[in-house]
Amino acid sequence: MSSVDYLTYETLWGLEVLPEHMLVIGAGPIGCEMSQAFRRLGARVTLIASQDRVLPRDDVQILTDGDNDLERYINEYFPEAEHTIDV
């Protein structure tokens, strides 16, 4: 990733133009927040997770309650991604 101009959770919110497509690596609270926010703004979002579900440390009930259904705010989701990315 040294040759890719990437954003972090600290720099992402400074964007002045909405990206057409966003790849988010990590399905914890920060990755989910970024994914949901930018999907609602109209960007296409791909979320890559290292475990079998989003928010792996949270109660499963959170993911099934009404408006917290994160999957409807993500275009593509890859749980348990087997690929590694060198940062």
C-alpha cells in the first residue's frame, strides 16, 4: 500500500469530493461507521473483514435490530478475507 494514496479514519472526513467507490478494511466500529456514512452519502462501499461478521466484539442482536442492519448500507462485504495487505 506504500504506492496507494489511502485515507485513515482521521483523514477521511476531510474529503471535499465524495468518492465513487470506497474500500474499507476492517469491520469494527470505525470501519462500520465509515462504511455506513459514506454509503448513505451515495458512495459505493466494499467492506473487508478478517472475521465472520461485522462488529465481532458486539452482541449479535445489535446487527438484527431495525435500523442497525448494516448490510443494507454496504454494497459488497467480504467476511473472513483470506488475503493480506502489506501496509
